[in-house]
Amino acid sequence: MKCKVEKSKISGQITCPPNKSYSHRAIFLASMSEGNSIINNVLLSEDTKATIETCKRFGAIIESTESSIIIKNPIDLGTKVPQINTENSGTTIRIASGIASLYSDEITLTGDASLQKRPMQPLLDALTSMGAQCSSENGKPPIKIKGKITGGEVTIPGNFSSQFISALLICAPLTKNGIQLNIEGNLVSKPYLDATIATMRKFGVTVQTLIPYKKYNITPQIYNNTSFTVPIDFSSLALLLSAAVLNGEDVVIKGNLGDLPQGDEVFIDILEQLGVGIDIDDEQIKIKSVEKLSGGKFDLSNSPDLLPPLAILALKTSESIEIINVEHARLKETDRIAIISRELVKIGIKVEEKEDGLILKSSENLKGAELISENDHRLFMAFCIAGMFVGDCTVTDPDSVNVSYPNFIDEMSRMGAKIQI
């Protein structure tokens, strides 16, 4: 399936969707808590539905409404769970792997074809070092895990994915001895680890930071039931901001920013560096774009999901945009560095691909093209926004938005975007 995207201008108000990362974490932690918990403003997308179904497979009782979920009974570590399908969600399978190591019986975790290409070996090695029996094909799903781990000291590399560390933190309080966690090398996506710790704190569990992003101690504890409100998703907000910068006229983006840490908040600073005026309060964001953006060099090591929305802004810059230290974006749903490089050249952007990033510069020869998103939700949305600027484009795989922003096409169309499936 494809979308036809014509040159468009958007205007009016749009509400940013809830945060996917916090939705995942809150669903898991509520499902591990005694008593009833409610999660408000939860994102109900294909990825978070995979987490809900996973927690149900682990034995939790969950009821969903239009914008909230209620968890009535916690995960039962005595439940027989032969297999769990986490679909396309990397966060789901990685956190679920940590939880699976708490069970005495063998559990198989798998996912779709894309997920089966994503690395798991560092997490499996860490669980094995604590007594789990783990097996897989080349360190990728499907994987088999048999516990029961009791905790202890564990070491894991930080340069692959912060999700591995989050998985260990989340299961740690339910181990007999707790976990003393050592992170080797430079940790990527640090704010996502902060998000995990902040969410655990909301559910009554304390993580002792011995050396930030290097050494943590988590003692045996109990997750407490609570009411948790998910803030807006700055990863999705970055795409909406890019749409407003490239194609907007008096765009207002609504949503509760909340007080929980989000690494992708740095996109506000990036836009200001590029010359965009921003008016922001607790409930909405307005921007004042300029005819030409400046360029700059940007380190996205802690915010790899900003790669697509930042890359497409090269369409409107007078100087080059250089993106560095984001090699781990090659391990997302797709190799985002390679695909962005391959596709943006088609519409006239000059692209130099590096191992850890990109250098992009606009040209006078922008033109329409078919942009292949490889079923990657963030690339699809970014390519649609680029197509609205260039015109006469087609973009593949519109269904991919169900992963994080199911209403993206409808919302953009309501504001004036010419996107037709």
C-alpha cells in the first residue's frame, strides 16, 4: 500500500499523542504491582497493545477503555506461559525477556519478521550470568528463556540499547537478592534509562544510583499500585514540529508536557539553534518558522528517534545539517541511517552517509519521488512531511503508523495535508 502526497500547507490545532515509552513502562510496572492501578492518557497503538497482551499472557488482568487501562491483578509468576508474540515491539520483547527470567518454566518470546532481525544477545548473556538458561538463533528472536534468576551482580554493555538495561532494572526488585548492575562502555539513549527509573519511582521502587549511567543497585522491593498519567510523546512531537516548520501556517500543538524526563525534549533546543522561534507552556506549543533555516552539527546519541524529523529539515536549510553519534539508529525497526540516505537523495537532498550519522544539504533541484519507508513508522511519517514540502511524492507502508501514531494521516489531512492512500 502507498500514499500519494502533494505539496501542502497545514494550519490549526493538533493534539500530540501520548508517550509510547512511558506507556510501555507503566503497563509493565502496573502489571507487576499488587492491587488495582490505572494508567491515564495511555497510548493505544500496535506496540503498546503488544505489551498489554504480553502482560495478560504473564497472568495480569487488564481492562482497556478509550484512553486508560486498569490493571486489577498482577503478573502471576506461577502462570504457565509457553510462548509470547511481541509483534513488532522491541521494547516489549526486551522488557518481557527480563520478566520471563523470573519464571521457572521455559518461555519462548518471538515477534514479526522485522523484530526477528533485532539484537538480543547482550541481554541474554546478562540473564545467563544470573542463572537463566537462554537460547536463540544468532542472538535474535525467537528466544527461549528459563529461570528462575535470583539476582546478584551483572555486567552488560551500554552501546547497543538502553532497553537491555531497562529490562534488568524492571525485573530486579522481584529477584531474591536484588541486582547490582554494571554498565560497560558508553551508554546510548541515556534519557530512556532515566525514564525507566522515574516510572519505577512512581510505582514505589527505588533505584540507587552509585555512578550515573555506570553502576546501579536495586534491592528486593514490591511495586505499589498507583494512578499514572502518561505525558505527550516528544518523539511524535518532533515530527509534528518538523511538519509545522516545513509546511505550517499558525500551527498550535496541544498536549500536557508533564514533568517526567524525555530525552527528545532536546528537539526544542535544536529548532532554536536552526532559527525557529518557539512559544511553549505546559499545555501547548506554537512555533514561528523562517524562510530559511540555518544548519549545524547535532549529537543524537541520547535521542536516536530524532534522526528522521531532523534529517528532513535539511529541505529548508541554507547550510548543511550534520548528525553524529547515532550509529544505534541502525538497530531500530530498520537501518534508519541507510534508508534516510537512500531515500532523501531521490527528492534532491545531498546526503553523505557516515557510519554513525549523516551530513545533509538541500539543493535547488528538489523533486517528487517514490519514498520507500520499509514499514518503519517514523520514516513513513517523516517522508510524508517531506513530501508535503516537495510535492508529487508517494510513500510506502501507511499502515506502519499504527505502531506509534494511528491517527497521523487523519490528523494531518484535517489540517490541510494532501495525503491520499
